[in-house]
Amino acid sequence: MTQAQILSKNQQIVLDIIEKARGPLKAYSILFNVQKKGINAPQQIYRALDKLIKLGKIHKIESKNAFVACRNTDCEISKATAFSICENCEMVDEISDTKLSKYLTSFNKKGMKFKRFNLEFFGLCKKCK
Amino acid sequence: MTQAQILSKNQQIVLDIIEKARGPLKAYSILFNVQKKGINAPQQIYRALDKLIKLGKIHKIESKNAFVACRNTDCEISKATAFSICENCEMVDEISDTKLSKYLTSFNKKGMKFKRFNLEFFGLCKKCK
DNA sequence: ATTATATATGTTATATTATAACACTTTGTT
DNA sequence: AACAAAGTGTTATAATATAACATATATAAT
Ligand SMILES: [Zn+2]
Ligand SMILES: [Zn+2]
Ligand SMILES: [Zn+2]
Ligand SMILES: [Zn+2]
């Protein structure tokens, strides 16, 4: 049984903001939102983000340089991530599909066994199409 | 039959450098390499990169903010990309796997049909493991 | 051939994203 | 208590990317 991780003050502040957000947040937009809470410098944000990513609490959307909360309890800590991204609005949805995940986790190429993957799908969401 | 695309001067310069490179190149490293050829500003690089991406001649490795030449003749112009990336050295290999590509191209979620995807696998390459 | 249209270029300035380095504090272990 | 590990605050700077504007070249119509 894994111990519930206790987050530090800054880590909790950053996670709260990302979890409350309706879409992906950028590091500097997080920074502007927490200056009232005494966080003043990008480093403080990036350090919290790095830790939260390692813990699997959030993920980075690489194509957007933005961060979303993980809504996926059985998400193998940042090892296998897939997202659907609307090219029109900002919507990002984490895909939780066991078949897809198994298929990709067991995928290997030229004897190279992968430790991790990130998959980003692009299209138009329901609202936008 | 699609007409072979004729590239502009700057586009050709940038493509040549990326094709010659053994690994992914970053925009500013391209810039430093072409200053002898009269290209002086990041804009000139980024504009060429944008066009080359649209043409499917190169791809962006989102997790590295770097660019690689497409070695894949049947690569559907930037619509379906997959890469294997070594976490130790800089090695990036474009994956050309018809089954994988078909599986992902036909993947859809909650009625959302995707137009495009990008998949990045991470691990250790032969040399590094 | 002349006009129109789209595409490309050159340039300066600036915005955005991310890390380095250092001094200090808090937390957990032995 | 002594030590090690993780977290904080801060200043400075590096790396990545775009805005805006003036001009030039290529392509396609008329
Ligand atoms: Zn997740
Ligand atoms: Zn949308
Ligand atoms: Zn390709
Ligand atoms: Zn390697």
C-alpha cells in the first residue's frame, strides 16, 4: 500500500490551481495566479511542477507547454500518457483506455523496450466541430 | 501524382542542415550554423521550419523542442508521427510501423475523430543500454 | 505585358518558457 | 544532537518563439 504523498506548501498551492482549472495551465499563468500567496519567482513554480510530474499528479502537454491535473487513478505514474487535444479551443482530455495503454506499453522496436510514452491526439472536440 | 515541391532558398538551407545532422537540431543551433550563409535572425529559421513541417519534410520532437528530417516516404504529411527517443544520448528515430499507424489513425474517443497524432516513446537505445 | 495575389525575405524588437547559482530553512533519520 | 535530504526564496540569465513592418519575388489572371 503506497503512502499518500504529503505535498509541500508550494507544491500544494500549484496543484490546487491546476486541479481547479478547466483547461491546461502555463507555468507563467500559474505564477501570476499565486503571487498573492507569496510566490514570486518562476523557479518556485517550475520546482513544484517538476515534483508534481514525478508524482504523477500532473502531466505536461508537450505540444502546448502547459500542465493538466491527472484525473486518472490508475495512471502508471507518468509512464504512459495519452491526451486528446482540441485544435480550436483549449480543451485537453486525458485518455484512459486500457487497450490502448497495453498496446503501447508492450510496443517495442528493434529490440528497444520503452520505459515511457506520451501520445497526443489532435482534432476538434464536440463543441468545436 | 504530386508535384515535387520546390523549396525556397532559406527553406532549402535549413532542410539541408537538418538532413545532414545525425540527431535532432534545435532552432538556434540551426541559426548559428547558417549565419555564414547570410541568415541572421530567428524568424528566418522559424519560418522555414514551419513550412518544412507543413510539407512533412521535417518533424518537431515536442519533448525536446528540436527538429528531425522525415526519413519516411509514406509518412502522411505530418498527420501521424511516432518517434523513439533515447533518454541518455540524443538519438531519435522515426518509427514507421503500418500496424501502429493504422491502429492509432482509426482510434477515436467519445465521438471525437482525430485528425492527427504524435507519439513519443522514451527508453534507452541499443548503445546506451 | 500588366495587374493582382500569394509567398518569401530581411530586420528590429519583444514575448514566452526555462534554468543556473547561491544562501538559507525545514523535515526526516541515525 | 548531528547529519542528510528536500524544500524555499531570490537574483540573474539562458533558451525558445513570435510580433510587426518594410520590401522583394514568384504565380496566376486579365
Ligand atoms: Zn494521468
Ligand atoms: Zn474545442
Ligand atoms: Zn515522417
Ligand atoms: Zn542512446
